[in-house]
Amino acid sequence: MDSFSSLIASEQRLFPLLDQRKQLGSQNVGEASFSSLIDDAELIYLYDGSLEGMLSAVFAAFQRHENPEDIVTSHALQESLLSSYVPVQTEEPLAARVRNGILEKLGDSAYEDVKKVFLSDAPHKGGVIFRYLHYAFTAGRWSFTHLAEPAVADFLEIRRQVESEAHHMLMFVRFAQLSNGMFYAHIEPKASVVPLITDHFAQRLNVQPFIIYDSVHNLASVFDTERWWLVSADEINAAEHSRAEDDFQSLWQTFYDTIAIEERRNPTCQRNFMPKRFWGNMCEHIPPELRKQKPTTKTPTHAARLQAAGQKLLEEPA
Amino acid sequence: MHWTTEHLFVYTIQNICLKGRGVELLDKLTILADAAKYDVACTSCGVTRTAVKGQLGNTMNAGICHSFSADGRCITLLKVLYSNVCSYNCAYCINRRSNEVPRTTFSPRELAELVIGFYRRNYIEGLFLSSAVLKNPDYTTERMCEALQLLRQTYGFRGYIHAKAVPGTSQDLLVRLGVLADRVSLNIELPSEESLRLLAPEKSKENTLGPMAFVRDGIKANYQDKQLSTVKRTRFVPAGQSTQMIVGATPESDFQILKLSASLYRTMELRRVFFSAYIPVNTDPLLPAGVETPLLREHRLYQADWLMRFYEFNVDEIISEEDPFLDPLVDPKCNWALKHIDQFPAEINKVPYEMLLRIPGIGVRGAKRIVMARRHRSIRFEDLKRLNIALKRAKYFITCNGSYAQGVIFDPTSIYAQLAGETKQKRAKGVLDGQLQLLDS
């Protein structure tokens, strides 16, 4: 019922707009539209790297009726001779107009999606956001369901990557307790996901103050057991580990090693689920020779094997 | 900017400190984790419990894995036995009475501190607590309840807890356990009554299924109570029941195993039935000598299980008495499709959702995406890639706007040969990766 009514709603919205577009197209036949096409293909907007800057660039493109190939940050620029670069000023009121436009025309979740895609490290994310908005402002509120449209598919693919990286962090973040009682986690994610994951930990671990520091994007979130905020930091010097910390790391390492079944060893499967790039910040992957404590006892499996081998040795001569 | 944590906060340490008991606990953990590692279930899903200020932990409906051990299995819970001092003598079990293995038991406090310490560091979603049978089932369950009570009430832990109930536990204790834990499971252990009598003489069908039915009724009553009342009620086993059985230690066929699990889903309303390919840990005249059950058999059983739970397949569509083992070369869904080739090719733009689900290579998510995308416009082959749908298997069984994928010959024999060839290739490559067990089948 719900899906059916949404279908009708999207079509009602779609048709008048399509008609308008046809009329515009017929007016523009001729050399003017042709030359603007060539210009557009080479056009690249530059912005300052902020979300407001990105939205200002989107505003500029709509205002100037231009179709920039990409929107990139000015400091990460590798200039190409075939492109013409146009810097766009960041203007908060213009960015706010685009934001309000998204919220009104496409809904709250669309704006959340734009923010998520913006957190990505993908170099072409600016162009992808622009093309999605360009499509969605015409096609309407339901354009996120048009999965076969390239503009939508590219946008959702980057959103998927960001969400999956955030989920990886929920899995693989490892806190260490420092001597001052603070819990500290160091991460190196592929997207700037600290803003997406801190809520989860602030709820779950609300009894302890913590810092999650992303050294790739130089961003940290700090939680004081009441609220959390973001801090941009080039470096964090963590205090040394608390006394209990080393004990717990040893216990966890021991558990991690013991729980694996030797007969079923499968490193490929392990790395598929837990790629090696995360291992550096996970204490269970500290190699055995660098570990502080190890168990002294034999495991039951080990003992049973010895027993079985012993029985066999006794049986064989007889 | 140059931050040190000292600048930001100085907190007094009020946290758990192991006070030199580290090494002793390290040995206990080694023994009791090793003794629990053959338990299969390690899921933390199926229940949402929101966080509360001042208490540690919450649970997420989807569950979160936290690590993957060297065998590729996910680690989401601290999976340990409460004790491995066992009074039973089940032939297949590492902890049976007659094995000369190191034995130990946690104290409730040690266990609680381990869980809390691990949880605070984001190592785990919670606790999976099982136990050997200390004295008798009731005594064991009482000890487990004490430990869980300390964790829940004294430490205020709100994370996930999965508790194993020992067959034959009394109803009072099951109620106590079910209120403390999110999931309770009773192990069927083996797929038939005769096998159970032979290999686990102290356990029986009645004292497993009896408590299972009791927990099922408890969950139902608790749910209805919750629906009717406006005040907050204590939840009883909110994440439902599961069970597990060992595959390959006894001669039951895949047909018998799947029939049994289908009837367990139906009559006991279980959330999951886990299979565990048999690994010999003991030498016993009753057990198949030194033969490991290939992991591939377990894998095929799980694929069939998924078809029943998420793809609306009936068990009789997957397997029949005349052909009682699943094909190791081709997955059960492909197998069904090849046997019902008259229903194919399926036109991606026309067939209903239920039929999309039955196309090999298309999953629940893929089917939903297709339904969503084709409302807007018709789908072509190149669009399927944008929808993140793998064509490897699907391409043989579908058309887009009436035409087949490039190079596909729609003939069941040649499709079977292609798909079986791919499995063989994968297995040959698996040997290089050290997955020797896949070859044994």
C-alpha cells in the first residue's frame, strides 16, 4: 500500500517537470547549447574543503546554469591542462539555501546522506554529490529509489562505503585504559567516520570518559560521560596504560588465540571479514613475542590430544 | 594543536583492577575458552535494549562482530564455560568425565570482571555462558544464574547474554535464567534419538525438548503480557531460543537433519538451528575414527537453512528422501532451479518478488533493490551491476526485457556443468589457501 502510493506520488511529481524540461530543450536547439556543452565538460569547481564550501559550489552551479565535471578541494588539486578551474567562495547564506532546499524538496534523510557522502575520502565525491542533487531536484523526493540511474547509483555507492567503514569501526575500535582513567582508541579509517560512530559509544560506554582519535583525518571525539564533542588535533599524546590495561590485553589475546579451532584454520576467510589494514590498532594482533603475559597451562584440547597419542603409542607395540 | 590526554581530563581510577590475579585468571580463561570453542553459536542479534545513563552497555538488533579468529569464525561474545568439571561422559565431548584434562571453575566475580573489562574496551558484545554439568543440571544452572545475577544486578551490565541451559534443568531455574539472559539455548546435540542414546547416554530427547517447549511457552506468554500491559515488564528470553547439533559423527543424512530442523523451527519456534561439522577430539570406539566431517557439508546445510528461513522455501523443495544428501558441487538454490527449469528464465522486469528470491545468485537485498529500481524504469543487464547484483550465477536464469545475458546457453545440463566446474576450481584454489578440508568430500 505504502509503496504503491509512493509510486503514484513520484510519478505525479515527475511528469510536469519532464514536460518543462522538454520545452526548455526545444528552445535551446542550436549552437548556443552546443558550445556550452563543450565548456561544461572541462569545468571544475574549487572549494575550501568544508561542507558549506561544497554546498556553495552546488549553489553556484545552479545559479550559473553550469554543469561542472567535478567539485574538488583547492589544496588537494592536481591540475590538468584540459580542465578549467573556477574557485568558488564559501558563503554561508548560499550554503544554507541549498541545505534548506534539500530538506524541503528531498527530505531530512537526503541531507543526512549528503553529509555522509561528504565524509568520504573518495576524490570525486564533490562531482557525485552535485550530479545526485542535480538529478534529485528534478526527479523529486523518491529519486533515492531510482537505483539504476548512474547519478543515484554512484551517490549511494559512496554512501555505502562510508557506512560500511563506520560499521567496521563499531567492530574493530579497541579502547585502552590510560593511567589517568581515560579510555583511548586510535583509528585509521578510510573515511572520516568519527562523527558517525561516537554516538554509539557515548550511549553504550556512558560510564567512562573516552577519546577516539582518527589520525588520518586529524579528528578526535571526546566524551566526558555527559556529552561529546569533536576536536581537530594533529597529534594526541596518550598517557601510558593503566595497570589493569596490560592484564586485560593479555587476557583478551589469550582468549583470541584459544578460541580458534586449529583444524579449521582459514586465514583467507579471516582477512575477508577483518582486512589487515585494521590490525595495527587491535591488541589481539600484537605478535606473541611482544606480549606481556602468556598462560602457563595446557588447554583441554592439547591434553586430550596427548592422551590420544599416548593411547595410540601404547596400542601400537601390542 | 598539541593535545595530551592529561590536558583534557584527569580521572581517578575507580575501575576494575585485577590486583595481581592476572596470571591465575589467564590460565582459567585458557582452559574454559578452549573447552567452549566447539560451541557454534556466536551471534548477538535479535534484541534491542537501549542504553541507560550510569549503566554499562546496550544491545543492537543487528548484532556486531568484534573480531575474527584464525579459523575465520566471528567473535562477538566472550564464549566460555562456567566450569569444565563434568559429571557426564558424552563420547564426542572434550570435557567428558573420562578425559584427563585440566579442570577449573570461574568464580562469579572473576567472570563478571572479565566481561566488564572486555566490554569497556569494545572487545565483545557480551557473554556466551555455557557449562559442563557440575554435579547435576539444577546445581549447574544455579551457579550460572548466580554469576549472571552478579553481572546484571551488581555490575548493572546491559549488554548481550546468551546462556546455555543444561538438558533436564527444572522449570524454576529456567525462568530465572531466561530473565537474566537474552537468549537461552538447549542443545539437541545429535540429529536422532538413537545417536543421542549411544553417544550421550546421560542426555535424552525428553529432557531436551521438554525444557525447550517450556521456554517457548514462556516467551509466548511474556510477549502477550507485554502487548496487553502498559507498564514495563521484565522480558523473558527476548532474543529467542536456538539449538545446535553435530553433523557427521553419526550416520544421519542431510534429509533427516533438515527435516528435524524444519520441525524445530515450526514446533519450537526457534530463531536458529546451528550445525557443527564433527571434529574428532576424543578417540572412542563409538565414534568414526579420525575422520573430520568436511566443512563443505556444514556450509551446504546452512545454505539450505537460509533458504527455509529467508527465502520462503519449504524443506521438501530442497531435499527429498530418494536423494537424501545435498549436492556438494552446486548450492541448494541452483539445484532447485535446475530441477524446476520450466519456471525459468525469469524476466527481471516482470516476475514478482517471491520469484526474484528464487533466482540463484539473487539475495533478499538484491531482490528488494530490483523491485525498487524497476518501479522507476525497466532494468537492463548493465543496470544490474549498478544494483550490486552479481551475475555469476544469476545470468543463467534471467532475462532482461526478453533477452538473455551475452553468451548464455539456456540448457540445464550445460548450466550444471558450468556451475559445478566453478566449484571444483574454487576448491582446487582452496587447497593453496590451506583449506584442505574442502577437498575431503
